[in-house]
Amino acid sequence: MLQYSSNEGDLVCDMFLGGFSTARAAIGLNRRATGFEISGPIFDLRVRELRGIKPGCLLQSLRTPLTERPKNQGRPWTDSDRRALVSRFAILIESGSTKKAAIERLGREFGRGRWSIEKMLKREGILPPRQKAQGSRPG
Ligand SMILES: C[S@@+](CC[C@H](N)C(=O)[O-])C[C@H]1O[C@@H](n2cnc3c(N)ncnc32)[C@H](O)[C@@H]1O
């Protein structure tokens, strides 16, 4: 969010500093940080820790966003694409791949984003649909 909504040197204000993670990230991304924390002891503790953070220290570890969009993004899936996807997924899992690694690899193979692969595997009944949050009702 900080990268998306601010530039280096900007002042980031967190109205509820709490654990100061926003302030830490802001300084690590070479922004300035300010804000409020109602608890004096928490503020004193965290502000001391904050002084140890080197401005911009997170900048080198940032991942570069993908600039090329997957070549088949937005293209409708054909029946043969779907069959090939299901079969490749089964092969990768049988050969010991994790679901996550298999999905990433299939994204590259099929020229599609990870979400598109996951959505299709769910639609084909290979991956379970997303679970709705369970609530309990009294009585
Ligand atoms: C969930 S934490 C915030 C986490 C923080 N934004 C971060 O990046 O780590 C919420 C904090 O808001 C503080 N707080 C609650 N009411 C407040 C108020 N009226 N003014 C300032 N701080 C407040 C609480 O003491 C608590 O530490």
C-alpha cells in the first residue's frame, strides 16, 4: 500500500501506530513517518525501536513487478486447454510438486496468471472451492 500510494520522501501518517509496522515499513521504504498512539508505554517502546531502522533499508529487497502480462491472459479457455491443464496438474502433483509450485509452473506453461489457473482447477473440481467463513449460531 505504501509503495502504491506514496513516494520516497513523503510523510506517512498512521493514526493508530500500535506495533508501528506501518511506520517501520515507511522508514524502510525511505518515507518519513508520523502518527498517534494512545498508549504511552507502547509509544515509548516502539519509538525507540524505530530509531534503529535505517531509512530505505527495505528498498533493495523489493521484488520487481512483472512487466509482461501472461500471453493468454483474458483468452477464453477451450475444452482441450482445460483437459490439458487438469492432466498436467495431476502429473506435477504425482511427481511430488506442491500445489503452489504446480500452479506457478502451469501459469508459465499455459501463459496465464496464477489466479486464472487456480480458478479453472476449482471449476474443474480439482481444487476445493473457497470455503465460506463458518459462524456458529446459539441455540
Ligand atoms: C491494531 S494497532 C495499529 C497497528 C498499526 N497501524 C501498525 O501498522 O502496526 C491499534 C492501536 O491503536 C491504538 N489506539 C486506539 N485508540 C486510539 C486513539 N484514539 N488514538 C491513538 N491511538 C489509539 C491502540 O492503543 C493500538 O495500539
